Amino acid sequence: MILSTIILQAAAGAALGKAGAALGAAIAAIAAAIGIGKIGKSTMEAIARQPESTGNLRTSMIIAAGMVEGAALFAIIVALLAIVIK
């Protein structure tokens, strides 16, 4: 009787941990999408104000978006590893 209770509690804890890791991965992906959207919006507004600096702004936008995407990818990989390892 006691052994089955312990096993059930361990299984419930593992499922909760996996759900938390999946939620963390989803939040990281959504946050990256919002961040890249804001970067693109700001760049388009800046290009509209000063069209002659389009090249510099585009380069800066791509670098910033790549950094956000890299951080989000790292967060998603950590969350997925938490699912696999636990």
C-alpha cells in the first residue's frame, strides 16, 4: 500500500515537472516572437524617418534579432532537456 502511494506521488511530480518545462519552452518562444516583432517595428519606424540610413538600420536589426533568437533557442533547449532528463 505504501509503495504504491510513493510511486503515484513520484509519477505525479514528474508529470508536473514536464508540464512546467513545456510551459517554459512555450513562454520562451512567445517572448522571442514579441521581441523580434518590436525590433522590426522600431526599425521600420526609423527607416521611415531616415530612409538614407536603411543599410545601417537593417544590419543592426538583423544582429539584434539574431541575438534574441539565440537566447530563445537556448531557453527552449534547456526546457526540453529538463523534460528528457527528469
